[in-house]
Amino acid sequence: MPLLKNGSIIIDDWITLGLDDPKPDSGDIVVPYARLLKEWESLTDHDGRLGVIFTNIDRVEALTLFLPRLALIVLPFPSFTDGRAYSLARQIRETGYGRELRAAGNVLPDQVQFMLQVGFDSFEIGDRFTAEVWLKASRQMSLAYQRGLYRTPGQHDVWSERHREAEPWLEQPHAG
Amino acid sequence: MYRYDEFDSQFVNDRVSQFRDQANRRLTGELSEDEFRPLRLMNGLYLQLHAYMLRIAVPYGSLDSAKLNTLAYIAEKWDRGYGHFTTRQNLQFNWIKLEDTADILAKLAEVEMHAIQTSGNCIRNVTTDQWAGAAADEIADPRPIGELVRQWSSLHPEFSYLPRKFKIAVTGSPNDRAAVRVHDIGLRLHLNDRGERGWEVLVGGGLGRTPVIAVTVRDFLPEHELIAYLEAIMRVYNLYGRRDNKYKARIKILVHEIGAEKFRAEVETEYARRPHADTKVEERELQRISAYFAAPQFEKLPRWSATFEEARAKNKDFANWVRTNIAAHRADGYAIVNISLKPEGGIPGDATADQMRVVADLAQRYSFDEIRVSHHQNLVLPHVKRDDLFAIWKVLQASELATSNIGLAGDIIACPGLDYCSLATARSIPIAQSISRKFADLNRQHEIGPLRINISGCINACGHHHVAHIGILGLDKKGEEFYQITLGGSSADSASIGTILGPGFAGEDVPEAIEKIVNTYLARRQPGEEFLAAYRRLGPQPFKEALYAAA
Ligand code: SF4
């Protein structure tokens, strides 16, 4: 599946493994959370980067232990109206995790800007919409009322614009 | 009245262009209806039985003449010449075309209005006391906090796809007129010994299928922590609220299922571990907003107005209107005028474009250009000189806006029901109309005294029937509409949920049933005892007997 990342569409070079798929000797692999729990000892020694596919009902606290080794966290949208992953994404970013955070499942252009704002930085996109539609949708709103969101160029938050004379607001570093 | 600065304007204008683009993509078929649905809902556009309905946000129920005149303009240009004020202090147009919606939103943006988040599973328009800033009993005006919450909740990226809709109400008065106990979150202002402001945070109240009174999770939350704490509550709800059954998805069910203690613990854990710097309520921002709500420059007037007293003594109709439709203002010589949108036999909450213009004009001339929408579906002129009351009453009278029944039997709340709403199981408007005709005699209404009758056209309870003294719920049994009656509900301070009396009634028998209930009350009340107090003293038994005995 193609990925939307940093404003362009790229090929996903991660190898996605199911619960029982044999693990290759090297290469970047991403595994379900259940497998991470079960095979942590061997996975941590894997020759290559390691990623995890989290589910909607897992708690982020449980992930803390593994975070330093992870280079990719995939959060699922079983349907685009299921908003749990927005909160999970922010919780994960609030732990200080700075590497790739990917939205998978039912991801649609009109939700991408919200996803960027809570800290996602890559998106599994189907082939239904053109790159242009994705990019346009990802910058529909130039302002956000909330502070402390992840922002893309050209996007501002109302508070900082409104109170320019105040202490400059520390930008959240954008991951990835 | 809050005024947009360049950023608020830009935000709303961006939103209009975004919606124009989304609507075009729907019209060309690029977006499926399923994909478009949540997008249009978050812009207040519903698909109803016969047409689209556009619900326009009236944040915390505040309007000025420019806004109300624009609503009148929209009613005439794009709808059928009238609009419907709702129990959430909003305005609905029932006959809208998808193709016109972006133009309507652009027109609204010109007067600093929008329809953002008036529907959908997101944080809805925040509501408050319709007498905010005017009431004699108020600790402080709740609208600055209402505006702060409006901005924070607008297109919040984390909380736009919640398990279900989410409603917040704010009150700054010890006498709760905002029904904070039956909202997903209710906020209630208190002052501590040192005169500092803090907010009591109530969570998990609601009506609908499972009416619940909210529980208090914080007694006194310092004001600068308000947004951070709301975020913690919202996050717990977003993560753990049920998504498998839409009837169990409101926060009240989560609070109920895990228990108030566990819920509070989850919120506190979430709250404690979050960085709060970016959600702190900044003093400078609160001051900026509050400045817009500074009290108008009231004249120094004597408490006693000779003009007013004379008119009242001479004109009985005016005196009656004063008795029910006028409330105490905090400034001497001023009064709060409540305009009833409940004429005999009328549709509760409907106003024609002409009526809107009349009220807008009165506000401009007599009420510092302020108008409020009440959750009882009436309008309010909050700051009127007592000297001007008689002149205002005459103008209202000429436009069928002077019915003196505020808080009485004719002041019925009714949802749109089966005449418009696709979820309805029964009609509610015709029932309201027939009850209103039954109690047409205003002298009798005054004799009966305060009485709240609310009607919902289905179990979703948009008509707030659970918290009515007399609640009426329209249901469907094998294709026949029938109506269940509840007694003893209240959304005021001592909030309570009404009790079902017994088997339901056919629509045509409802007015007679209400009459019997009222007669039972009249026969048994003690001197000065209002309906609710009498019901609480007597219990349901005598009313049951009157309704079902010898049937
Ligand atoms: S109570 Fe039911 S019928 Fe009435 S507006 Fe709500 S959903 Fe529609």
C-alpha cells in the first residue's frame, strides 16, 4: 500500500508480519502488538528496525517499556468514524516518542489534517484519491484554536497569532 | 457580545471554503454519502424526512440585531420564511438545499456566525443561562467561559470523532437555568472564601433513553485548569466510551458502567500525567474575551418607574404579561423581557422572518442590541428599561409575540417530531398545539401557575420530557402513535427525572389527560403551592387515580 509521508507519496518498505509469519533475518519489520509481547526477547535482537501494530483497546502505558526500540507505531482506524486512535496518537507523542507514527485502515483525505495535528506523520492510503486530493485536504484549515498541536508549514494556532507580544510559544518538534 | 477578531474570521472563512469543496465533491459523486455524512454533520447539515435541515449555532444563546436580521434574510431567501429555535439555543432551518448550503454559511460568516459542530459525534454548541449578564442572582457572567470553551472545542483534532455527541453547559448563577445536571459535562461557578473563582465539574448527566443526573467529579476546579481538565475527561471518554452500540455510547453510560469512582480515578490519572502548559487558561486571553462581555453602560435609574406602574395599573393584559414575562434585572430600573414563541395553537419555537426583524429592531432600540435564545425555545431582551416596557409590549403585541405565558402551561417545549425528524416515532408539534389550545384561557394559565410541559417525538428526548413537570413522550405501537406521560421531572436545582404514570394515550386523548392531571393538582394544592411541590408532596397516586380510575 502506498504511503503519504512528508507531503509526498512513497512506497512502504517495511515488512509487515502476522502473528505466525516467519521472521526474516534482516530488514525493517512491523509486528502485531501481541507478537511483540510474546517474542520480545528475539525481536529486540532483530537485525533491522522494529515496528508495532497497536490496537484500539491497548493501553499506551503498556507500550512504554518497548518504546526506545521502536521505530514505527501503526495505529488502526477500523472505520474513519472510530476516533480512538487520535487520543492514542497524542498519548504516544506525550511520552516523548519521536519516530514514525502511522495511520492505517480507513484513512480518508478529509481526516488527514486532524491526524497530522495529533502527531501522525505517515498514512496508509489506498489508490482511490489522487495525490493532489490528499495534499489539498491535508491543509484545508490554516488555523487551529488549540495550542500544542503538531503543525505543518502555513498552519498556525490562534493563540500564538493573537498574542504575539506574549512569550513565544515553543513549537512542538515535528517527528519524522 | 463577543466580536470576532481577524483570526476568528479567517477560521470560519476557511471552514466555509472547506465545506464548499466537500459539498462539490459530494455533488460530483467523488465522495460517497457515507463519507460525506460526518463531514456535513459537523457543519450542522442533517438529512431529514423531506429536505436537508441546517442547524445554526447560537453560541451560549447570544444574538445581536445584525445576526438576527441575517437569520431573517436566510429564512426568506433559502427557506420558507421562518426558522425554528431549539432547546439547545440554536436555530434550525428545515427546508434547505445542499447546493445552497455553502452560500448560507458564507452569509452567516459575514455576521460572525457558523454551523460548526451543531451535530455529529463531537463537542456541540455550548449552552448557558439565557439571562447571563443580566440576572439579579448571578455570581458572574458565564459567557466568557462559554466562549473559551467554544474556541477550544472548535475542530478539536482529538475529539471530533467521539463515540457520540457531547454537550457542555455552563452556569454562573446559584439558580441553575442551564440544566447543568443533565449534560455530558456541566460547569457551575463557585467562589471560595478568598473570592477566587472555581468551577464545579459535573459529568455524565443526560436525557435520551437513559435519563441520568450528573455526578460531581471536582467541587472546585481552579479556573486556569479548566481546559486541561476538560481534555482529560474527553480523552477518557474518547478512549473508553462504548462504540459498539450507539444507544450506550454517551458518557453517562461509561460513568455508570465503570462507576463514578473509577471514572474519576481514570480522569485524575490522565490529568496528572499530561503536560498542561499548552492547555492552561491564560489570564490575558480570558481578559480579552471577558472585555467583550462587559456589562453595558446602564443609566442610574430609580427602582420605581412611574410610567411603568401607571401602564400596569391601567391595562390588565399588560399587567398579566409583566407578571409572567418579566424577570428581575440586576440594575435598578431595568428588567429582563422574555418573549414567548408559544402563541395559542402555534408551533413552539417557530419565528417568522418578520418576527425576527421586529425583535432585532426592539433589541437595537431598547436592549443594548442584545437578544438571547432560551432553551425553552423563547427569546429574551436582556437589558430593558422599565420605562420602555409598555412601548415594547405594544410592538410585540402587534406581531403576535406578546403571549403572557412564560413558565405556564402554554409555554410548551416540543421537538420537531415526526413532522420533520427522521428518527421520530410520533408527532410532537400537533400535540403541543392541541394542549396549547386546551389551555388557551390565559387567566386559567395564570391561575394554575408555573407548569412545565415538554414533549419529545421519540426516546431520544430532544424535547427534554424527562425533566418536565409533565413530560410527554411520543412512541409507536404497531404503526399507531401513542403518548406516555411522566410527572415530577425538573431540570432546576433540585433536578429530578419524571416518573411514568401508567399506560400511554392516543394523541387525541392527551390534552384531556393533561387537563385531568392539572385539575387534580388544583383540587389538592395548598395555598401558594406550585405544581412540582404539590406532586412531590402527594406522590403519583392521586394523579394515577384521576387518569386511570373508572376508565
Ligand atoms: S426527540 Fe426524537 S423525534 Fe424529537 S427531534 Fe429528537 S430525535 Fe427527533
